[in-house]
Amino acid sequence: MASSVLWSILIATPLALGYANPRSISIPEDYDVLQYVDPLIGSSNGGNVFAGASLPYGMAKAVADTDSVSNQGGFAYDGSNITGFSSLHDSGTGGQPSLGNFPIFPYVSCKDDDVNGCVYPKKQRKTRYDPGSVSASPGYFALTMASGIQVDMTVSHHASLFRFRFPADRETKPLILLDLSDLSDTRQDNGTIAVDADTGRMVGHARFLPSFGSGSYTPYFCVDFRSASGVRDNGIFVNSRASTDVKDLTISRSINGYPLPGGAFVRFNSLADRIVLARVGLSFISSEQACSNAESEIPNFDFNATHSAAVDSWTKKLAPIRVSRNGVNSSFLSTFYSGIYRTMINPQNYTGENPLWKSTEPYFDSFYCLWDSFRSQLPFLTIFDPASLAQMIRSLIDTQKHLGWLPDCRMSLCKGYTQGGSNADVVLADAYLKGISDGIDWQAGYSAVQKDAEEEPYDWSNEGRGGLDSWKSLNYIPVEDFDYKGFGTMTRSISRTLEYSYDDFTIAQMARGLGKMGDAEKYEATSRFWQNLFREDQASFINGTDTGFKGFFQPKYLNGTWGYQKKDPITCSNIDTSGRACSLQNNAAETFEDSIWEYQFFVPHDMATLITRLGGPSQFVRRLDYLHDTGITYIGNEPSFLTVFQYHYGGRPGKSTSRAHFYVPKYFNANPTGLPGNDDSGAMGSFVAMTMMGLFPNPGQNVYLISAPFFESVRITSPLTGRTATIRAVNFDPAYKNIYIQSATLDGKPYSKSWVGHDFFTDGRELVLVLGRNESHWGTGTEDLPPSLSTRGALFD
């Protein structure tokens, strides 16, 4: 800790230290940020992003679908083949591809001008595209197929508009087909389609399976075409054969496991202008509603007007933030703004399209999954789009009202699988603590999160928490638990214990704010249960070599004896080569998708006690260094996010900045390969955005950890209050040598704390950071550390 003399120097004004006048720092001017948004970032190398045309939280998502093994978002920019163009997608999901329903596919003409001269099955019709022709921007996507057909597309909220430009160097008699399939070929029985003999309008529906959940869903479509030459003829196809005599089709799933190809087609006369427009209306209610959506949103097939409206929507959504471009490489600007853009692709606003219950509340889908998005994506939206976040919170509460439980994961109108705790608790608490209130019934919200803590659902693989009898009697989740009240994968005893502890802490903070002091004390007590799985004498070996650290979480049986995580605490880590199952398999490990080494740091609410258990601040910092330096952690998975910044709690905020500047741009950059893992519905996007702006959330708490921003200044205007918060970096260095905070002021007064609260944004405060090349004493004092339950619990309300 700095001496009083040194400290007086450190908090001296920037001018007294010979630094530049903060008022002379480049102020972010207003500029078109969309020029820096590249939807193709993360479209290869497993980023799984949706790279196509969408509105913010839009239901219609148009893009080319490929046959890549990484086509979870539809299009993968990896040289794979085009299989069609569809209008329903999710983004960055990992695992099995999601949606991609009802792809359309164009031909210049059919061989011998015979409808059976075109190829219909998806696996046979796939074709190459020109990689240099791919173009993507907010609300727009385009490429040129190997056949010479130029395809571009834009969207409204519930409809897509495709424009097919056929080549001019040959005669064209185009055929466009629609296939009753999806990306994962999950169509069930009785897919239907009908084509109008006169207009070529196609309507229909089919039932499909979700990619990471239980149940099924039924989307509907309505496709209209417009060309100067008009419709020539149309019909349906089954398998590899087609007919213009039949206009209706109802098709079974399959005969031998693979869904039978089937759908409809429309042919056109020779085109004078070489253009065919296809408008695809979408609904989860009916084909009639799909038609109505398309007709009301894109009434005149006006491509330019539809695209312009999409651009306007994105411009407004990105209006709250501007950063200084002074000295900054444009690739950093692209990484930053593209990350922000991806936070608003999922979840999707399905309001008015929910067939499961009637309600006047908003309905959002594609919470995929809250285990990923509670950490930074949804906290990010509390700052930049609180109105939409409020609608999402209302949707979560309304879902609990009608289905009984808050979802932990939800997609395609289905219940997704629960990965750890009841993470909607953290999401609701984060919004509540930060003053999000627009239309939200917080009493109902509190009842919903409390139910998670008190009642066990029959199927806790889909919702809520399992093992609550053991939780309440033993105060931990045992390995090989005996649970006859509810059912789920009997694994993850350590990570579930840690997550349940944190979930309870966030419930306690809501209880305090609502004046339920008895509940607050109760859940603060249960939030300490994580300590019951901490084994003081547990060692860790890597390839037989002792790491030198003792004290790790370990499984514990019903009788209170210790178990042992096989393969040591590195199991499920980035350096574990055992091949051990670490997800939701029945034989998976006692931590989910990451190791005990990673999870030893997951006590976000009481880092002070954790640091004591781990041997004090210096030993804690050594452990964090070991986690990062040996590659145990993997920045492409969400549990690693907070560990980048947890040096703050050990009194070394400068090391957090150093880690942040290591991971960006090494693992996050402005290329199609520019994400270290799947984007998880904008989780990676929000991580890089908040890291680069220099304020990272500890979710479920009113805490943002301060680090050096990647820009000379950052300006954020709160959509709630209209006030503008500003971060200024004195001695900003575009080479990023000056990355350590030497001193700071908040609203012109010396500020030594290494964190700020949400009022920084809503009150429009100014944070000035003086930067230098060496780690300093700023933010290192005991009084400067971020709050913990054991030291300042009352300050969380």
C-alpha cells in the first residue's frame, strides 16, 4: 500500500504531474458507426455467428445456409457449399445448428427446360459461391453463387426480402424452390406446402425439433414473388422429382431416418431485367399471419426502402455510444462496434408470435442460454438498451407465470436445458439493482426467483434447481445425490453448488431492495454454502508435477466424506487431454464446461472470503496468474470472463488491465476468424465491448471494475436519463504501452476506488484516468477494493 506521501503524489492533478490537459483529449465526434460493424466477424473458426440481415432482436434473419460443420448460424465463411437461403436463425449457439427453416434455392434454368432437369434434394443441389463476393452489413447480406446468380437480402421484423439477379450472359428461365427442411434436418411428420397456380404464392408449415432443448415447434411461412415477366408455372417436388400438375403437398418425416426432400417451386419466363424478388413472411401462429406480416411490413417489395429502414433501426440502437477514433486502428473500432452489434441479435422479440399462451406482456425467445448471457451481455444492455432489457425481463417473468418457472435457456418456443444454476435469478437481480423498472412487476419477479430457491421442479434439466433437499439439509449439492423429487443429469455437483450460492446472493440483494430483510439475511446465509465444498488440503498436479497450490473445491458425498474429481482439478480445463465428458452427459464431471481450477474463482459475491481461503492476496494473484499463464483457462468460454478482472479483488487492478490487453486483440479481432469460441448469442461480443470501454460488470451487483480503455475517450449517453457519461484517458497511447492507471478523478475529484456503480451511466459522470507504462498503487488500498459480502454486504442494496 502506498505511503501517505506517495499517495498524495498519485492523486495529484494530471497537470501537476506534467500530463496532458484532460480537456484537450480528443472528444468522440458523431460519426456513422455502422461503417465499423462487420457481421462476418466470427463467421468461421467456430464463432457460429449469424452473419446475415436482421433488425435489432428481429425475428426474421436472412442469410445463405451452408453445409459447414460450423453452420450453427446458417452461413459459415469457410469455403463450404451453399444449400439455400433461409429466414429464421439464431446466433453463436455452438452445438447443433438452430433453425434455418424453409430454405429457398434458385436456378438460372433447368436442363432441357424441364422441371425435372433441376436438382431438388439439399445434399445434391448444394453449390459453391464466390468468397470475394460476400458482403455483410447491418440489415444486409449478399453473395454470388457459382451459377452466376447474385443474391442479396434485407429484412423487416417478421419478413425477409431476397433479390435474385440472374446472369446476363445466357438465357434465363429461372426456377426458385422452397424446401420443407431446416439446418439440422429435424422436420417431423406432416410438413405441408401449397402453391397458388396463378400467383405462385407459397404457404405452409412444418414441425421441427429445437437444437438444445425439449419439445418441438411449428413455424409458418408465406412466400410471394415479383418479377417483370411474371410467373410461368409452379408445382411441388418430392425427393428428386417434380410436377407442375400438383399444387399441394403433405409429407412425412422419412422412411430411413433422413427427412424426405419435399417442397414447392415457381418458374419464371425469360427475364428482361434479370431480377426476381422473393418476400418471405414468417409467423409461429399461422400462414395467414405470416402473409399479413409480410404485406404490412414490406408492402411494395421495395428493397431499398426496406434496407434503409433496417439501417435506420441499427443507427438508432448504436446511438448511445461513441469512442474517440484518435490514433486508433480501424480494426479496433470494428472489433468494438461489431461486438456491440452482436449483443442485439439474440434474444429475439417474438411478441405477438407466441402460440403457447395469451398475454399482453412482451415475449422474447432465443435466450440461448442465460448461463452465457448473464455474465456480460444482458448487463451490457442495462446500459445501452434498457428499454429492450425491461421487455426481456417482463418476458422472463411472464414465462414463469404461465409455465411455472423462470427459464435458464429458451429457444424456438421450447424449454432449453439448464446448464448450472437458475441464472435468471442473476439476470433479474442485475436489472433490479440498476434501476430497470419500465413496466416490470418486481414483486412478481421476486416471487419467481424465490421459487427457484425454494421449490424443486420435477424436470430440473429444463428449469429451476435440483437437489434442494440436500441443499437445505447438507448445505451443498452432493456427488451421487439421492433425489427422488426431481430429475436431471446427476453431475456438476461443484459448479451447481457454487452457482446456487451466487444465485441466492443475488436474490438476497433483491430482497433487501424490496424491504424483505428476513429473506435477505436468509439468502445471504445460504450464499455462503460454497465454503462447504472447499477442501483446504487438496493439491493439484499437472502431468504429475505439483503446482504448489493447496486448497480447491472437491466433490462431497451424502455422508459428508470427500470425493475426488478424477484427473485432478484440471479436468475439463483447456489443457485437459483426457477426453472426459464435461457438458450435460450422464457421465460428465462435477464441473460444467470448465475445470475446478476455473471454478475456484467463481465466488463473485464474496471474493474477500475466497481470497482468505486461498492464502491471501499475493497467493490469490499467483493463482490467477497460473490460471492464465499455463492456459488452463480458455477465453472462448464464459467462466473465464470475470477471471480476467478479478485481480481487482486482490488489490492489483493493473494486472486486470494487462490481461485484458493480452486477450484483446490476440483472441478478438476484426476477421472472420476473430472470435476464440462461439459467440453464445452475443456473450463474446459484450465481453470485448465492455473490456475495450474499460468498465466490466460483476453481474448481479452494482459494480463495474475499472481498467484502461482502448480509446482516448468514451462517451455513453443513458437512454434512461439522457445524461452522458464520459471516460477520458490522459496519456492515451495507440501502441498500448501506457495501459496502467496512475491516478483518476471522478467528476473532477480524486478517485482511488477501482470500481464504480451504475449511477456512473445514469447520472452522466466523468471519469478521467491518467495512464502510464508501469503498474502503480492506484486502486490497491483496502478501502479501494470492490465490495464483498463479508466486508461490505450492506452496501449491495
